[in-house]
Amino acid sequence: MKQNIKTAALLVFDEKGFHQASIREIAARAGCSLPTLYYYYGSKERLYEEIVYEAYRNISEQIADQLPEGVPLRDMWFFSVMQRRLLTDDDRRVFRLAQKAMLGVDSAGAASEKLLAYEHERRSAERQRVLDAFRDPAFARLLLRVTDQMLLSALIEDDGLDQEDIRRELNLLFDAIERGPSHK
């Protein structure tokens, strides 16, 4: 029953957002009573936190564990984009909800704060690696912005690009930056 509730809640939160989602609608979709839902989760906020924060964290850690260590930055970004393209529909929903919460578009207090703190910690080493690779921080910031957009696109939309297209785009980006005067 707990998994039914999580699946139903994920769909309702994705469709309506946290504030518009009704705990009654989630229970009805899950095929359970309100007392059953509250027994497992206690509140809509706790349910949202488990679905968005905890699931996002688990998926992010699985992705990170699959990345090869010590690879060049361009390969790291390629693997990251490809992993996100292979996520299940439910995993994509989790990422969408997490992005909305982190942007403050649809937040649920503590869950949003936890997401922001987790993401800041998770990304700090990655950002430092990029910053260390370039003398000019503007190049590093540009690279991070473009690759972040590629990662987001891989989650949200089917852009029709195959692996070779993605690899080619990343190579163009890195080659352009490396030819610039600021690369170490």
C-alpha cells in the first residue's frame, strides 16, 4: 500500500503541484483511506518530502555512483547527460518536482530547504573541478550553465538528439573553450 500511495502522490504532485494537490485525491488514486495514508506518512508535507527529497537524493546518488572516476570533464558531462536520458518516467517526475522546489516555483518548506542544501553540497566538488580547470572563472561559469541546461533538457524533453549528437555538442563546447586564451 505504501508504494501505491507514493506512486499516486508522485502523479498528483507532478500534475497539480504541492499546494494544489489534495491529500484526499492522493488517497483516492492510491485506493486507500485517509487514515491509511496518514498512518504511513503523517502529513502531506512528509509524503512530499519522501517523494521529492529522498527519492531525488537516491536517484542522484545512483547516477553519481555510475559515473566513471577520473574521466576528463567532457566525458563526465557526456555520461551525466546520457544517464539522465535513461531515467524512468517516475524518476523524471521526481527530478521535475525537485527542480520546481529548488527554484521556489512549487515548494514545501522543509523539503525545499533540504533539497537546496543537498544540491549545494553535491555540486560543490563538481563546480570546483570545473573552476580549477580554467583561469578565467567566466569560462567555468559558462560551461556550467550550458551543461546544466543540457542536463535539464535531458530530463524534461526529448530533443531528438542521439548519443553522437550530444557528444558532438559537448566536443564543440569544450574545443571552443580550450582554444580560448583562458584555459590552463
